[in-house]
Amino acid sequence: MLTALGLDTAAETVYRAMLRDPAAGVAALADAVGLPGEEVRDALDTLSELALVRPAAGDAGRLRAVSPDIGMEILMGRQQAQLAAQQQRLESSRAAAAQLISEYAELRPATSHPGVEQLVGLDQIRDRLAVLTREVREEFLAFAPGGPQTAENMAASRPLNEDLLGRGVRMRTIYLDSVRTNRPTVEHATWLAGLGGRVRTVASLPTRMILMDRMTAMISVSSDDTAAGAVLLTGQGTLTALCALFETTWESAQPLGEMVPTDPNGLTGQQSTTLRLLAEGHTDETIAKRLGVSHRTARRIASELMERLDARSRFEAGVRAVQQGWLPPGP
């Protein structure tokens, strides 16, 4: 029952036995739970690392279990810290990706650069993508930002998706959480899943990106106008970093058919991202683009957060969010 909090089955069983019989030693615990003495000692080591057992007062050679209310608070505190660390790693990965993308944003078709191919205009992007997808053999990964997808984009992608999935290629796509309220996009994602594709959503994505067989990446050069152009990257170091970014984002994303979870502060991914962007001084327009929602929706989310924080300004909202632990302290 406590696996989600970092406690394995053996450690949980021994912990419960120690609560029932505080005076039991290793031998008695082994008899009570039906485990070998060595496994009981390993479980005690785990419990000690998690601070769920402590030396008994007046008897340094015996361990006692901390009370469940304290123990569960310790485990949930550790989990919250791990979640915050994971979020920080994700944001660092996104920042690194944004920096990488910006380095190629100014490339021009005449530029000669190993491992880089410039694509200008939507027609050239689609033509090159059609050729590349025919060569994919194992895996096709994609970031699909911008919120609800246009009917034109979904119609254009269907033949490519059918071909890939029909050949047994593993396909994973990450959309924004905002698509969950858009019926055509949800129907398209459901259609993909029905053919064997996997779909998840997150609050925000750094840019539109496609990874093919972990050997080729196609990235939009402008997050504001993805039809303007793209770069095709094949450098091994670049692909390793971009694949790591995808995997980190995928782990934090939520399957489309499941409810969007909230963090320990009761915030959804959209609310947490909005709060961070507010604290950084971004406008409603920028927030709307990052979340893939309308300006009106972005203003509503910001207003709800300010009301929850009892803040009269965005600056005050950022200060109160840090004070309440909703945001990490910044420089």
C-alpha cells in the first residue's frame, strides 16, 4: 500500500509488525512476518534510511518504529522533495533545449553546417517529413505544442501516422493539457491510440519537435510560427540531448485518458506553469501561447491564482507563492 511513498513490500511488512510489537527483535520479527532474518535486516536498513525506525531510548541496540502519523509525514515530505527536484530537472532540460534551438534559429539555407539542414516554408517541411517517415523503422517521437491542432495539420498527418503505425513503428506524442477540452484534437488522439500510438499531455512544451529512430530531429525555428521553417539535425550529441529531453517530459506527462493530477499544493500543471510565468513577468499573451489556450483563459487562470494567494498584483502573487512554497526561491 505504501509503495507509492517509496516503501517496498518487505519494509512495509516489517514496519507494521514493529508497530504491533514494539519490543520484537530481528528473530521475532522474522517469525511474525514469515521472512528470513537477512531480509528483515535489509528491511530495517531501508526503514532506517527513511527515518521510520530509530534507536530505542535507553537501549541503543534496539530499534523502534516511529508512529504512523510522523512516519507518513516523513515519507510524503521526501516524495514532495523528489517531485520538486524532478520538476527542476525538467525545467533545466527545457532551458537547455531552448538554448540549443536558439542557436539554430538564425541559420539560413546558404549556411553550410555539418549535421544541419534548413527547411523553409510549410510545403518544404511536409515534403521532407514525408520522405523521412518512410525511412523510420523503430520509433517516432513528437512534441505537439500550440494547443488544439488545426484540422489541416491533423488531416495532413493522418496518412503518415497510418503508415508508421501500420509498419509497427512505436509512436509517442505529447500534446498540451489544453487539448483535453478540444473535441477534434481528442478524437484525433483517440484515433492514434486506437492504431497503437501512445499519447500524453503536459502543461507546456518548449517547441514543436519530431525525433525519428533517435537519429534525426526536426525542430521548428520559431515557436510563434511553426510553418515558417524548421531545421533537421543529425548530430549524435544533439540527438542524445533532445531524446533525453523527450523522455524527461514523457515521464512527467499524463496519459490523455486519465485525469490531470495536482501537485502537493493542489495546483495543476497549467496553474503551476502560469504561476511561474507570472512570477517571471510574462504577459497574458505569452502565457496563452505557452499553454496553448486563449488570452481569456490565460487571464482567468492568472486571476484564480491571484485570488487563491490573496494577491493584488502579479508581483505580490509571485512573492506569496514563494512564501507558501508554491514556487522555489529565485535569485
